[in-house]
Amino acid sequence: MSDLLIMDRKELLRLEVMQQLQRRELRQEKAAGVLNINIRQVKILLASYRASGPQGIISKKRGKPSNNQLPEPLKQTIKAIIRKEYPDFGPTLAWEKLREVHLI
């Protein structure tokens, strides 16, 4: 079952277009229009597809945490403060209070 690939609709469309490009049924300029990306990105995708097959179409960022995430202990502290002191505040007001009162 290691050959099973999970793709979203956007990636499936990219795969179909890359297959058409590979069979020379479609030009890169037209593919760029269909995918709503520029020709340079089409060339990069096509090279990735040729090197890795359908696996090359799938986003490399899938399953990875964001670079801007707060450390887990800080998240837990913030959640605890909001639950205890500001349960009925909206996100903006809660953030302002965290910044002003708790210096977070």
C-alpha cells in the first residue's frame, strides 16, 4: 500500500496537466493558463514530475508545522490565561489584554 498517494483537487488537476504535457498534447503556455501559474512554475513542476512521477506533484509542505507557530508551553499558558481571566473576550481584545497585562 505504499503506492497510495493522497491528492487534493488542485494536485489532481496538476497531475492531469503534467501528463498531457508529457504526451505533448498541451503546450507549457496553455498549461500555465489552465493551472493559473506562470510558465516558470510549469517548468519546475514538469521537472519534478519527470524526476519523481506523481509524487513530485504533491505539496512538500503537507503535514509539516508552520514556521510561525508558538512553542507548545507558551500556547498552553495563553490558553489557560484566556480560559481563566478572559473567557468572554473576542480574539482581538484577548490578545490586547495578554500583551498589556501579561506582557506576552
